[in-house]
Amino acid sequence: MKYLVTGGAGFIGSNYVFYLLDSKEIDVVCLDNLTYAGNLSTLKDVMDHPRFKFVKGDITDREFINKLFEDEKFDVVVNFAAESHVDRSIDNPAIFLETNVMGTQILLDAALKHDIKRYHQVSTDEVYGDLPLDRPDLFFTEDTPLRTSSPYSSSKAGSDLLVQSYYKTYGLPITISRCSNNYGPYQFPEKLIPLIISRALADEKLPIYGTGENVRDWLYVTDHCKAIQLIIENGTVGDVYNIGGHNEFSNLDVVKIILERLHKPESLITYVSDRKGHDMRYAIDPEKIHRELGWLPETPFAEGINLTIDWYLNNKEWWEEILSGEYQNYYEKMYGQE
Ligand code: NAD
Ligand code: DAU
């Protein structure tokens, strides 16, 4: 079997590549155009792996994608490639539509033309909008209507709908997974958990949007990767699967857990202006993937957050290089006024 993994130089895509190479006899071609979020050094340990090949390229380049599919004859496509940061989508929505919607459509066309056995779309719980804090009994199911808040989540919902239309109209064998917030090694330090770890280690102020009461449902990245693979191997073609582990924490609680573990003071916490359209609570009901595919998260948060903190402590060169580059301009623009 040969898989195309798009966005494999990013956070979840790279962890998925490692998982496939470690535990499956699958040839992996990783396609990534190395945006600010893609990092070739993440893949350095697998570059010479006999079942791995890296290709630099853009999923929005139709000609290039067609040629790649013609040359490589993939069996399976797993699309992680996306613009993924909500704050950046609020600042500049256009690139989110180009990559997340148009890029997906170009991959779908190529998958159809080249008789791909499975096209899997990596999507997000953000397509369901948010839930109120005072209704802890409510969860997102696969039947929850799409009700997006940000240009990012709208672009992800748009791509999900396109993927479903290629199943219904053309019979393309697709599956879609919608996962909650991931954390773990190789996450770009603009996202909450690595942002807090890297800034706390430098005794820098920790920006918390609004009141810090917003709730996210955290899942260790390898558990997400395993769920995706189960869906590709045993899931029902045409279906959506939610992935999440009933692991809800407020942002403030997550930050306090990290500070305690790093022996840093809570006085570093700084409340800043709220994110525009900030979703209050995400919470996945993972009953379908558990019932149909036997998936359950394997990494409790206490263990996953320790693994993650240890990884950031032991791999400072990876994130220090990122923080010293273009990211500095982004941080200044995003948080400079606070
Ligand atoms: P990321 O930003 O870390 O990585 C995205 C990768 O895609 C980068 O390597 C980037 O270079 C690449 N890319 C971007 N545009 C491209 C293009 N036009 N052509 C080729 N490659 C391109 O993102 P992530 O957090 O790893 O998320 C991966 C996927 O999972 C996304 O589709 C995201 O919507 C989804 N998702 C993320 C989370 C999360 O918590 N991070 C949760 C659920 C779903
Ligand atoms: O739910 C899945 C989604 O999770 C994915 O689809 C997205 O790609 C991924 O980025 C993530 O989105 P969030 O917006 O939930 O993640 P982020 O790490 O940006 O923010 C997590 C929470 O922390 C959110 O409530 C906003 C808050 N936050 C974030 C940053 C960067 C802060 O309070 N301060 C910050 O500086």
C-alpha cells in the first residue's frame, strides 16, 4: 500500500507519518509546501527511511498534484494539509479558503481521476461551533449541525461538505474524522500548550484570552493518529467519525497545570483581549468510533501533558529556532498592543 500524507511536516501530520512508519508496512509519500507551520527538521529522523519520501509541493497547484498522482499511484490519500490557526484566520481569511477549500477540491479531483481506494479528510470539532458552559450534558455528535464561528472553521466545514459531495455525486470512497484539540510533540508554539510551555520557560508573560474560562477537549496526538488509521482500515465509506476523549479543561486550568509542573509562578498569567468570536466550549461525543471501531484514547491527560512538557524541555533547539524566525513578527503583531 502507498499513502499520500499531505501536511506531513506539520504537527499532527508528522506524528501520523511516524506512527505509520513505526507500526505499519506502508509506503509513505509526505507532501508539504513548508509554510511557516511546516518544518523539515521535524522529519529529519525519517528522511532516509526506505518506506518514506518527502515531496515539497502545494495542494493548490492542480498541475503539480495531477503529475504527482500519475507518477506515484497512491492507494490512500490522508489530507492533513491546511492553514490551522484560528487567530491567523481572523487576521487573513483568504489563504484559509485557498488552502483548505480549493486545495481539498484539487486533491479530490486527483483522487477521483486516479481511482484512489480511500480519501480521508482530517477535520475538526470546530465545524460544530461551540457549546454553552452551563450545559455540561451537551456534546458534539456526528449529527450535530455545522455552525461555524471563524474563517478557519468555516473553511474546514466547506472542505468537509465538498468531500461528502464527492462521495454522493461521484462515488469517491471517502471518510472524514472530526477531532478535538490535539497536544503533543512538534506542535507549533503559536498554539496554547506549546506557547505556554515555551514562554513560561523564559519567564515571559502568558497571554490568556478573555477570562480563561473557555473549555477545550484535549487529546494526545498519537491517540488521534491511531483513530485516523482505524477509520481508514475499518471505517464505513462515506461516514464521519468524531474523535475525542472526554478530557475537558478550561484554558486557565491547563495553564496552571503546566506552571505547576514547570515550577513557575501563576503571576506570569496575563489576561489579554478576547479572541473575536471566541468559541466557549468544545466537547466531543466519541461513542460512534468506540462502538464501531473499538477506539478509546490511551493517554490520560496527566501522562500526555508530562510527555509533552518533557519533549519541549528536551527539544529546545526545535522550537527556539522557530521562535527566533518570522514568528517574532507574528507575536508582535498579534499580542504587541497588550
Ligand atoms: P499545522 O499547521 O501544524 O500543519 C499544517 C501543515 O500543512 C504544515 O506542515 C504546512 O506546511 C502544510 N500546508 C499548509 N498549506 C499547504 C499547502 N497549500 N500545500 C501543502 N502543504 C500545506 O496543523 P496541525 O495542527 O497539524 O493540523 C493538521 C490538520 O488537522 C489540519 O487539517 C487541521 O485542521 C486538523 N486538526 C487539527 C487539530 C489540532 O488540534 N491541531 C485538531 C483537529 C483537526
Ligand atoms: O478543536 C480543534 C482545533 O483546535 C483545531 O481545529 C485547530 O486547528 C487548533 O488550532 C485548535 O484550535 P483552538 O483555537 O482551540 O486552539 P488554540 O491553541 O489556538 O487555543 C486554545 C484555547 O486557548 C482557545 O480557547 C484560545 C486560548 N488561547 C490561545 C492562545 C494562542 C489563549 O487564551 N491565549 C493564546 O495566546
